[in-house]
Amino acid sequence: MPTPMLVQIEEDKHWWFASRTRAILALLDKYAGEGKKGRLVLDVGAGAGNMMHHLAHYGDVIGLEYNPKPIPVAHERGFDVRQGDAAAMPFDDAMFDIVALLDTVEHIPDEKAVLNECFRVTKPGGWMIVTVPAFMWLWSHNDVINLHERRYTAPELKQKLQAAGWEVPYCGYNNFFVFPLGAGVILLRRWLGKEPDMASPHFDEDAYQVEMEPAPPLLNALLENVGKAEVALLKRVRLPIGTSVIAMARKPSE
């Protein structure tokens, strides 16, 4: 039985986050094992723990967050989030069964150090799931306000993971069906010289991780259903294009 998506916080109600979560759960089920307990999971860039309730399907979760501001919110929610640098993690070698690097590495100047550190703290045979924004030509105001350093193509991310020692059985795109609309809006706004007003879909700004343009309820519901249809396809094939890249990486067994 596929691992269910839990709807517990405001972020889960936004179509982009909901679609990303379904894709993450689908790939973790396929490669790391469906809802398997008894493992240790690391959420790198955990913020206020907005993904930790989903990752808890796969084991006991520890979060790592560089910014001290959202950590008290995570603790209030009952999550174990610790302050630290993803490029120099305060964890032992081969400590975690699964590492989640979800829309995090694009924020960090030294991406190589982050991928190496994730490799170091993962057990041999363990897994890492990575999500990043796709295509530098889609760079927009959203990247600026979220302090992104870069966007990626799927081949580029795969090559960088392999250079850090990872095996990469899956690397493809996400948000395939919304790509024409998303790319079109970004390019049109760039041509017109207009940027949107950005507002968090959350009530608690301290708990917030990624600033995402809100959508009206009807559009949000439509796009969430598109995401549900897409994840059924993603389970079977690598999608050829999308606004995000998603990858599963495995540390070779000793």
C-alpha cells in the first residue's frame, strides 16, 4: 500500500508543496521501502519541520537547520531539529538510513561540500532524495526572494551526485504538466517587467521555509489534482521536463 500523504499543516494545502510531497513519497516508497519503520532519517534544511511529519513514515527523523529562527517553532511542534551547517554536519559517519535534501542545496554556495557531507553521514546502502528547482533560464523573482544560488538540469544534478560518490538510479523532472504554464508566466512577466506580490500560505511566518506564490482556491484545487495525476506517471517513467528536478541517490554498499 503506498504511503499516504498526511495533511497536517498549512503548507500541505498549497498545490506546489502537496504535489512535491506526493512525488517524494512515491519515490521513497519505490526505492527506499514503503513506509518502513526502524530507520533513522535526516532532513537537511528542515526549517520548522514542515516535511518531518511526512518523512516520519520512514523512520525516526532528525532535522538540521542553519537558520536559528524557525527552530523554536519546530521544537514546539515536537520535532527534533538541530542547528548546524549542511556543509559541516554535526553527525557521525554512516549514521542515517535516509537523507532528505529537499529544495535546500540550491541555497548553499558550496554545493559540493553539502553533497559530500550527505554521503558521509549516510549508511552504506542508504538513500538520499533530492529536490531542486530546474533550469537557470527559469530564474525569477521567486529565486531572488528565496536566496537561491542556482537552478539545475537533471543531467547536471545527476553528474554532481555521481561526482560525490552516489549511485543515481533515478533523476528526472517534476511538475511536468504545469511546466508550459509556469514557464510561460515567468517569461511573460520577464518580458513585461512585472513581478508578482509574494505572500506566504502560512499563518506562522517563523515556520515558513519557501516563499511560494499563493493560488486562488479553485486554481489551487485544480493544480493539486494535476499533481495527483502526475505522480501516477512519475512512478512509471522519468518525466522529460518540469519546473523541478527530483532524484534518488544511493550510497554504495561496502
